Amino acid sequence: MKVGGEIATVRGTFEEVAPEENLAFTWQWDGDGNQSLVSIAFSEESDGSRITLTHKGLEDEASKEKHNMGWVGSLTQLSRFLG
């Protein structure tokens, strides 16, 4: 993934996979000792699907804000792609 114009690598392990329900995986940037957990829940809505994403274990407010911006951007692109 590109961050600030540079390639950055994230690694993780799937912790939970429940098709059509939820997905959870660890998240760790290369070179960073902090590991966090991403959980994604899927639910059916009358006009499509809802994705609820939670990212726990981030180090500080600055990290939370950066990750929030990244997730919002990614989910916005996904929404546009799926139309």
C-alpha cells in the first residue's frame, strides 16, 4: 500500500473468519512493534449491505486519526467500485 507516496507493508493473521458475518485480523506495519486488531462485521440492509469496521489497539490519537482517514478512504473507494 502507498502511504505518503511511499510503499508500506502491513502484515497480519486472520483471527476469525465467519462467511457473510464477520472477519477479524491482526494488523502490523513492517518495522513497527505495535500490533492491532481489525474487526469487520457484515449485515444485510434493505438497500444493500452494511460494513462495520473496528480497529482496536492503536498506539495513540495520531495513529487513530491516520488509520481512520485510511479506512474511510478505502471504504469510500470500495463503495464507488461496487456502485
